[in-house]
Amino acid sequence: MKIVDVICSAGRTGFYFDDQRAIKGGAGHDGVFYVGQPVTEGFTAVRQAGESISVMLLLEDGQMAYGDCAAVQYSGAGGRDPLFLAADFIPVIDQYIKPELVGKEADDFRGLCAMMEAIQVEGKRLHTAIRYGISQALLDAVAKATGRMMCEVVADEYGCTVSETPVPIFTQSGDDRYDNADKMIIKGAQVLPHALINNVESKLGTKGEKLADYVAWLRDRILANRQSEDYLPVFHIDVYGTIGAAFGNNNYKAMADYIEELGRIAKPFHLRIEGPMDCDCDRETQIEALAGLTAELDARGCDVELVADEWCNTLEDIKLFADAKAGHMVQIKTPDLGGVNNTIEAVLYCKEKGIGAYQGGTCNETDRSAQVCVHCAMATQPAQILAKPGMGVDEGFMIVYNEMNRILAIRKAKKNLK
């Protein structure tokens, strides 16, 4: 079945674009706004509205397949592509991608993605956000054209099996780390809370004392309010490099001492720390530092897991982090990888190497990109999937949870009809 048209519309995301460098430099809050001047190219404010592009593929039988182009909250940081604005990139899709897709058969997801990933504009690959959204639409198109679910297309083309149980959902709180944690406990989120610890003085504490207090509060909050003793969520806290900033990026002993203490405070809950240090210089330095800290924790027999994030943006990056054992788990930040075909391959590669695969993304996505990501996760079965978009907990959790359970219910019903 052929693709007969490509239609674009500008959209909003579930969160904002934030200038990470300005925030790390001390930009303060004024309500939802950040105070101060942006420092990353393309930003007109430290925080500005997130933008997306819906890409709709019209099939010759009248069906419409679609996906959403979206970029991460901290665009332009850590080696990522620049700020993604709809007005700048809809013309790129119309001029360079539409002519390549119109007339193509929607029968080979991997082949269509390979063609799309190879397109260049002025000698450069397409922006990751464009590749992300187009690939979602292509997966939906192949599914609709062949009478399958998107997860079934992935499983068939990549030789994996659609899960018969839900993938654990990780919820993120943003700065509202107390009230939002309560929402997570009520909803029974399996992994929580993210916590957005992105400043040493105000959130981590110069000696780590503020985060330690928060972990103790979260532990006690769950123990006091959980509905069952069987509810033992994983604590996953993103510290945005602040532990390294406070104790020294290469001071593995001091960082490990602190992380061990956090692990003890968190008990009986298991703890993961994402992004313990952020080496702004380059990927290789980041890998070396994170691998060093991972080895230090392992040598101590510490069960706290480290999660790679910064400088781990592409499929190639993820393979290098996994090969070097730079972290116990890798965040596969879906928009950063471009096409969701790369997310699929990244999850499967991490599992092959015995590294935890966290199919993540960003709060700055859309409902549609989240739904497609659920299908990829149900086929590849990562250790956890991010609830997205937004930082409000309820909305992102609902979108991911409901799509996952639709998949399970539909596949069960189809089996019963055989």
C-alpha cells in the first residue's frame, strides 16, 4: 500500500525547552519562569514553550498514519542537536522528505527508516527530532498497511517477542518533587521519582545533605502511605552531574562514599542514580569518568546502580557506554537517537551486553510520541520505560499505562479468536 501524501502541522509539547547551561549557571525561578538570560544558541529565554511537528502519512486506502517530531527539554546541551522550532523545520520536511516518501510502499519499516536516515540537507543529517517523528509515522503506516499493531511490526522485523506483561513505568517529578511523589505513590508507579536535582546549592547540598534528606523523606513517605507491603518501587534520581560538581568528577572515592550512604538511606528500596557527573568536554571523558565510578561501586559490593545519560545521545554512543560498562544502565533518550528504529536497536544491544536498558525520552514530547514508544518497548522489553510527556505525573503515566494495557488486551483478544 503506497504513501500518497505527507501532511505537517505545528504543535506544542507536554513541557518546555530549557537552557540547561543557563540553569547550571544559576538562573533562578520566578514561578514557572526562569530568571536571567539564555546562553545556548537559539534560545530567546531560559525557558520557552516546547514545539513539535505532527507528520501525517496518507495511505492510498484513505488511512492516516502519524507521528510527532519532538526534541528533548535540554536541547542544544551535551552534544545534542540545536533548538527545534516548527516554523524552521516544516519547510525542510516539505522540501526534502515529502518527495522521497510519496509513492513508496508502506511494507518495510526498517527499509523505509534506512532511506529516511540517509537523507541529508546541505551535507548534514536531518535533525534528530525530524527523524524521530517521521520514523513513528512510518511504523504506524506499515502497521496500518499490513493489518498489524506497531509492536507486532517491530517484533516481526527485529526478531523479538511482544511482552505479555507490562514494562515497569518510571515517573518523573520535575521540581515539584514532594507533591508529585505523592501522586506516584497513589498511582503505584514502579520506578520513581526523578526529582530534578540540577543545582548543587539549592537541591543537592554542598555536601549532599539536601538530597540525602529528600531520599529519607521519600522512603518514609512510601512506608507510611503504600497500600501494600509488596509495593517496593525503585528509587531513580537524576542528579544532572551535581554529585561530580560537589565532590569532583574524578574523585571516585568521595562520590562512591556519598552514593553508598544514599543507598543505605533508601533501604528497603533499591536506588539508581542517573548522571552522577557531567563532563562537559567530550564523550570519551564522560565514559572514562562514569566507568571509573561504576567500577569503584562494584568493587565495594554497593548495589546502587548508575545510569548513563549525558553524552549518551546516539546509537553509537550507547554502544560505547555499554561496551565500556560506563554505568549499570543506559538511558536511551528516544528523541536524541533520531528514528525509533535506533531506539529499538539500542535496547536490544544493551540487553545483549547485560546492561540495563532504560527506554527514556523527555518530558518535552507529545502524547503520540509516547504511544509509539510504548509499542517499541513492548516489543523489545527494556528494564523500564519513561512516563511522558510532561512533569505532572498523572498525564504521562496515564498515556503510557493505558497504551500498554490496550496492547495487552488487544493481543489477548486476538489470541482468543484463533
